[in-house]
Amino acid sequence: MAENRSPDAGRRSERSRRAIHDAALALVAEVGYPRTTIDAIAARAGVGKQTIYRWYHRWLLRTLPLTHEYADAIVDHALRGLAP
């Protein structure tokens, strides 16, 4: 299937994935994991929710329960690493 995609579609796809990733990280840092929603990630990334679910649904189902448990510690650790 991937062979049929145009180079432009591949670049758009990669830009969208990067935007989703960056949006998710920024929102977790700003409002915390429990208040970060798929709607907010999609809006910040400029994509539809269906795009997130299409690419990440299996990952979300596996990791959300674990991520919720450890998210605050992960964000705190990351922010301490960014502190001057």
C-alpha cells in the first residue's frame, strides 16, 4: 500500500505525525496528562481526531493506562532536565 502513495502524501503524513507528537508533548507539559485530550491534541496539531486514532489507536490502548500512572513523573523529570 505504501508504494502507491505520492511523495507529497508521505511528506504530509510525516508532518502530521510530527505535529501530533509535538502537540501531545506540549499539552502534557502545559496542563498535565489527566487534562490532555485527543480533541486538544488534534486541534493543536491541525489534524482531525480520526487521524490520531488511525495512526495511534493500538499504541493508545496499550500505553494509556501505564502512561497515566507515570506521566507526572516523566514530565517532571523532563522539565528538570530543561531547567537552566
